[in-house]
Amino acid sequence: MAKRPGKLSRTPTSPLLVPRVAAWRRAAVATTLGVLAAAWWAGDATHTWVAGEVAPRILSGLAAFFGGSHISPGLRLGGLLLVLLAIYVWWRATRSALGYQPGPVDVQQLIDATSDATPPPVEDLTSHLRMQLSESSLYPPTTVPAEAPPTSFLDLLGDVDLEKFGTAIPRLLSRLRPKLAYRISGVLRVREHGTEPYGITVTLTAYVFSGARATTVWGRDWEQATSRAAYWVVASLLPVTSAGKRPPWRQWWARELPPELLRAYQEAKSLSSRQRYDEALQRYDDALKYDPQNPYIRAEFAGVQEKLELALDALDTCQRGLTLDGQTADRYNNRLWVRWRLPPRRFRYLCHPHRFQEVRGLRYRNAIILGTSERVVEEWYRIEGEGPADDERHRMRNDLRRVLVERYWPAAVDFALADEGPRAAAMNDTQHEVERAARDWLDKQLTPKRANDVAQQQVRVVLQRASAQELYRLVQDDLLARLAGCTWLLWLRQLIRLLWPPSYAQGSASSLPSTHVTLVINRDVWAPLRLTWAVSDLLKQREMPKLPPYHAKPHRWCGRAYSRHEKEFSWSATALASEKIETRLRSALKRRIWRPFSWPSLEWQDHYNAACVYAVAMHRFPAEVQSAGDESAEDESTPQVLDYRHQAELAVEQLEKAVLRAESGFTMLERSWMLFEDPDLNLLRRAPVFLNFERTTYPRAPRVDQERPRSTVRHLKDSYVRRLLIDAAHVMEQTWQRRSRNGPVTIEALSDWLHTEEKAWDHFLTLAHGPHDRWAARANLIQAVQQSDPIATAHAEFPPRMLQDIDAEADDGSLAELLKSMAADLEENEKNSTAMRCHDWYTILDDAIAAGVTQMPSAKIHTLCTQYAAAWLRLGTRLRLAEDVETAVKFREAVHRIPEPAPEFVKNPDSISIRVSGTQGV
């Protein structure tokens, strides 16, 4: 395995020292006990042990150290030195604690060192820097002005008069705790060359460590430079503060953290919270380039992929990261399937709870993706086209197939031996032969070209078994990690905050999130229920195989935990089945009352997962019952229809409890997941009771009351692609119109415009050729539009958010056919297309720059800009009016009417001519 790039840069090269908080605290306690013992001994000649005389005797001894006459000068000097040593140790302990928290951060006013006629907005930039630091999701530093604390112990003593005991102690105590931990200062700079001319030389001073470091960051504007300076400051503080001990930065503690990694991760989280998932995936991908073995970032990356219904991509991301907690793939597979025989292997996370904490989210996401096997199977066997992107996905699927066969072949043993027949199965005398047969069978079934409907259903059952097994081991490991972390102590912290809430409490994530009840619900109810669903669908086409007799003695796959609950639930549409599921669920919820390793109250995840269980159970009813249950009429309803509606009511009841317990901001963030994306709620979304819940929880347009089919994620993405292209066309059209009014510009600037323009049209063609679920094509188009004019795109709030209500209510028709038609129009006369004109123009302009030409006439620039603006205008109109034939003709004419640079320029480089093909009116 190749070495990770991040490991090469994880060196302790930072001038900021790592605080030794625990060591100084222990030293402070030891010296304090020494001072108390010495004061007790010097307090009185008669050594009595009366409890009421302890405090007076110690105070008397301390007073004797400063001015007593009943002790010898040597004892007095020794006592003074011991007191000074205790004060010194406490001073270092408070400094280390202040730097570790971290303490207050003083952001000074930026200094303007530019010589421009128009000075930069210093106060605004200083406020922006403070805002970037305060809004960091890592911790909120307090930006307050304060004087620099004393840097040496002699400065701490200052003018303290040791002879005056009454004033010496209060003055020492007031100076003992420093009021400032870090100071940030910056100098604004400007350089004439380069695409990023604006810079800030930022200096970070750590008074608690007596260290400092400085660097210079550059940006295309002052705001970008200030943001990069803030990321550099946070990246410098993370490895030496308490925030660096929490995921995802635990492995970067006391090492050099790249600011680019921090910036990519923070921007990815911000974009994901704003539902700009295409850009978020791109930034997560950039973050993983700097830290490819970070399981926490991989889990969030897979979560965003799952939101966009990229099941295979999310599964591949999870499967590649399951062993990032320090174990090999073989060891992970053995722990997953082998019975617990070796205690060290079983109690692995009891000794390493932090490793489990980092990979826990990734393992949970992997189990959930495997549990929604119908989505994985549908995407796995989907017929793809031909092209570089399709070839890449084909290679990814082949690699993933080898991983799945290696890890989950024990779940396919019965299918493999049943296909071989009783006689062939009896010949498998060794466990190795059984394993080989199961591997070969699963590898064959995972080949898309060879699988029929029965094979797909069998693979679905195998994936459901793998999900149940993963959840079974995950719950066991979670229990051990909670036992090692003693999470019950968090109850005490919550109780203290209720009784005495501090004025400022810095939020800190618990070492282990309180979702153990959620894991228990998924293991005992959700996974078995979905496995029963998959088995029932297979029984409609083929009987479940019975394990034939064989002579092999299995040992690796005998710990199949899914077999304990495989027949737990009945998939028949009877009232008894409903009571069975409800009883099982309530039993799982009651277990947490006596669990000592979780929070004492249910959280929103517990209620939400309970709702998912009830919603999944609705699939056991026949299609005619589901159609009758989705109607609002209550008359002449059969018992099965009433049971179906009762199941929906139970699910909505749990959803209401989840919404009430969740924070308001988080509820709005998960709105699209609940209303459109979660596959467990597909049937529930059609029920009238869910429509009423939706209208109450998320007020929407009146259309929610109308009879309409629920939108799928694929339909939402198609509608989003149309909105994205329309907004991109509008931004580009406005940008070229503004450029046409700017007057003379340099040839270098015009060449940069055309370079970005060519990228935008090329990415549009890539997106138009499809398929539209390729997030990379959308992200590249967004990046090209943003590079054309970053300020305009920011003011226009480009790109729009994904998976919105406006996409659910839109009726876009066949977007794929429309985009293919537009791509054909662009490629009809490729030599005169917009992208080829861009290439011809910046090639000519590069020759002009080499010949010494610096500017182009304003009239010619105006003509060129207006033609490109017209092309983008017609593109947006074509998307809005898809059925208008006249609009299609105008679009075809506009994209082939870009002015052509005249070849006479090669002979006479003093001027650049324009040769326009066709008429000018657009």
C-alpha cells in the first residue's frame, strides 16, 4: 500500500508548543499539598489534630513564612521558596489550561500597508476576520481586546511586596490567571502580478507558550484573502487546543495541519448545510486528497452521496474505510463473522474506544446502505452507456464486487450449495471448499450481464443479511466503547449545568454520541424486518433454499447473527403481524431504561427510526390494500385497509415526537431527507395522515392537499438541473452584458474571459450528453460559472439549492431529450460553435500578446461580448420554453453566430479585426 500524503506532512513543526495540561495540574496539586504540609508543621509547636484547628494552624504557618518570628530563618526561607514554587506551578498550569481550552483571542485591527489611491476597508476586513473565527464550527474564540499577560515568572511577581501578607496574596492571585491566550495581527499587502493580488501577512502570537508564527496568504479579493487567513489561524490552533482532540482532527494533534484541508472540510460542511450537494461533494473530495484515511470525513462524504441517491458510490466509500481504525481487512472480516472465541479480539474497542468513535459513523452508514438493498440492487444492475465516465463506474463496480465477495460470502453459503445440488454439496468436505463455492456463486451473481430477476432478488437477500450482521457487531462494539468511555459521567455534567449554568459554556461534543438505542432498534427490528421483506419478494419467484447436507465443519461463518431474527416477523397482512411488530419495537425501546451507557431520555433519532420501522412494515400489504389505504374515504374499509392506515398513524406519531425533540434548525435541514429521500418512508408519503403531518410541520403551498404522485429524488434532480442551467445562463448573460459596457480592457483580461467561457460550454455539453446524476459534471459547470465572475455569482446566490419543493412541483417533461437536442444543435457545425470560437479567439489573443499588442478597440469588444450574451440568453430561453419551435431556431442561430477573428491579424498585428459570419441580428 502506498504511503498517504498526509502522513508525510504530519510533523511537529509548529512553533506553538503543545500544552501539557495534565502534567502541570498534577504538579500543581502536589506542590499545593507540600505547602499545606509545611504550613501545618510551622503553624504551631504543639502538633494537635483537632479538626477545628486545621484552618487556623495552616494560615498561621503561611503567615509565619512571610513575617513570623517563632520559626528559624532557614525554615522561613524554605517555606517562602516552597510557596513561590507552588505559585509558579499554578501559573504554568493556568497558562496551559488557557491555551488548551482555548482562552480569549485578541484580533487586533489590521494594518494597511498598501500604496493604492483607494485604501482597503480595514475595519470591514477586521470584522470579517473576527466573524470567520467566531463562526468556525470547531470552537467560538472570544474576540476581546486585552493587554498582553506577563511572559515570565519574574514579571508575574512584579511589585508584589512579600512583607505585606494582606496585599501580596490577592495581588498574586489576580495575576495568576492570564487574561489573554492568543493575539492575531495582520498587515494588508498588494502585489501587481498574479491572479491573486490581495494578501495579508498574519501573525499568531501565543502568550501562554511564548511562541509565534506568521505567514502571508493571497486571494483574488480582500474577502477571500481574509477567509484564508482565518483558516490558517484555526489550522494553527487546532493541533494545540482541545478541539484538536475531537474528530475529525484527532490524528492531527501536535502535528502540522494543512490549512487547505481545514478549508476544504469547512466549506464542504457549509455547502452541505445549504443543500449545495454538488459543490459539497467536490470539496469533500478535495479534503480526502489531503487526508485520505480520515474515516470521519469519509462518513460525511458517503452521507451526501446517499442524499443524491448514489447508492453504489456511497457503498464504495464506506467499504473502503471500514478498516481505517487500525485493523486489516482480514481481521475485520474475521471479527464480523467468527464466533467470539478469543477475548482480546472481542474486547478490542474496550482498550481503544477512540478508534471506534472515529469509524463508528462510517460503519453505521455502511450498514444502512446495505439495509436499503433495493436501491443498491437497482443501481448495480442498471444498464449504462459508453464513455469515459461509464468506464470509470464500471471499474469501480468491479472493484467493489471483489470487496463484497471477500467480506460477505458467508451470507450466500445456502444459495451457493443449493445451486450445486445435494450431491455436489455433500462433496464439500472442507471449509475451504464451502468458502470457494460461496465466493464463486456470489461473484457470478454480482456480474450485471449474467443476473436475471431471481439472481437480483437473491443478491438483495444477501445484502440484507450483511446489513443485519454489521449492525449486530456494531451494537456489541458500541457497548464496549461506551463502557470504556464511562459515558454515564455525562449525566453528572448535565445535572451540574442544570443546577448552576455558567455564563459562557463552550459547546463540546461528547466522546460517544447517544444513539445506542437507535442501534438497538436497527439491529432488533429494522434489519430483521427488511430481511423478511427481501425474503418474501424472493419467495414470489422462487423458494428459499434449504441448506443441503455436507461434511464440512464450518467455523468462519457459524456466527451469523442475522439468522437469529431472520424469521422473527411475519410478512402476512394480518393484524397479528402488526401487533408483533409494535410489541417488538416497544420492547426494544424499553430496554434503554436500564442501560447505563446512554442518555436518560430518548432522542429524536430513536423516534425517527421507530417511524421508519412502522413505515417499512407497510410494504407487507398487497398493492390493492395500499391503494385503498391511501384514499381519504373511511367508508366500507376492510380490516386490512384499517390495519394499513393504523400502521401509517403509528409511523406519523413517532415522526411527530422526533420533530418535537429535534432542534428547529436541524429539522429544517433534514426536511428534504424526510419528504423525498429516505427510502423507508416511500409508502408512508402517500398516506393522507403523512400529508397532514407535512402541512403542519413544514408549511408549504396548497398543492400539498392535491392528489399528486410523490416526487422521487431522480425527478428532483432533473428539475434541479433545469433550474441550474437557467440560472447559469442568466448569470453568464448578465456578466457578458456588463463586460460590454466596461469599455477598453487589456488583452490578457479578455483572454482569461474566453478561457473560462470555453470551459463553461464544454461542461454544458458534458452535462447535456448525460446522464444527469453525475455530480462531477454539474460541479464543473458551477465552478466555471463562478470563475467567470465570483462577485456576480455570490450576489445572485448561484448555484441554487438542491432537492427543493419547487423541484417537486415542477413538471419538466423529458429533460434528457431536450438537452440531447441542444447538444446536437451545438455540435451541428462544430467549427462555428461557441466553444470553438473561444478557442480561436484566445489563440489569436495569445499571438497578439506575444507581438506586443496590449488592448483591443472598444467597439470590437462590445460586439464580441454582446454575441456571447445573446448565446446565453437564447440558451436560457430554450430551457424555459422547451416546446417552442421558434425558440429552438433562435438558439441554433445564436450559438453559431459568434464573431470570428480575421486571419489578417497575422500579417498586421497592430490591430485585431473581426469577421462576422451571417447577419448580426440575434
